[in-house]
Amino acid sequence: MSEDAKPKILLMEDYPDLIEFYVGRLREAGFEVLVESDEDQGMETVKKEKPDLIIFDISLPNDEDFKFISHLKKDEEVARIPVVVLTDLSGEADVKRGIEAGASEYLIRENFTFVEVIDKIKEVIQKVKNEKL
């Protein structure tokens, strides 16, 4: 990503109202946004587009817990792309499995305003940029 390019985010979400809300807010915050609603297509998009960050809702269809994140983190080509889980699943075991699978952040929707979510996203992207320096 060049210095003046918008950070590219892949939103992995299957609920139309949430997609519309997230895409609007993320674009307002200065991000380029790609959207996928299933894991297989999402992985293809990740490999093709190399987003700066993935926002992932773990309740996508066909998802077996955190398999998408685990597969992503095992693929050297895209393993460094950070994943922020944004979900309603708030169980301690869910959070633990998400972090163990390789998520950079695990955000429970009801605990964060979307402004806070955007701040977390920016923080994670900046952290990855700093690691590359």
C-alpha cells in the first residue's frame, strides 16, 4: 500500500443490513472496502486483493468455528494479513478459540461503538505497518 492509498479492508459478513452499515462507515473513515459473504470466496479475494485487514464475522454460513482464520494463517502468501473478529459470539471459549486461531482482535459487537471498532482497525493496521519497517 502506498502512503496515500486508502487502506483496503475485506469485510466478511453475510447479513445485508450489517454489510450496508459497515461499508458506509468504513468508507466514511477512509477505507476501501471489499465484501464477501462466504469463506471460499473470501479466501479467493484475500489472495487476489491482499487487503490490509480482514473484518470477520464468525457466524458466516458453512464456517466451522475459526477454520477460515486458521487456513489464512497457514498460508504464507497471506498469513500476515491481520484479522479482526467482529461478532455477537461472546462466550469466553469463543474468544479464546478466535485468538488461538490467529485473530489480531476479537470484538464483541455489543461492547463497542462503531467509532471504537474503526479506532481498533486503524490501530491494528498501523501496528502491522510498523512491524514491516
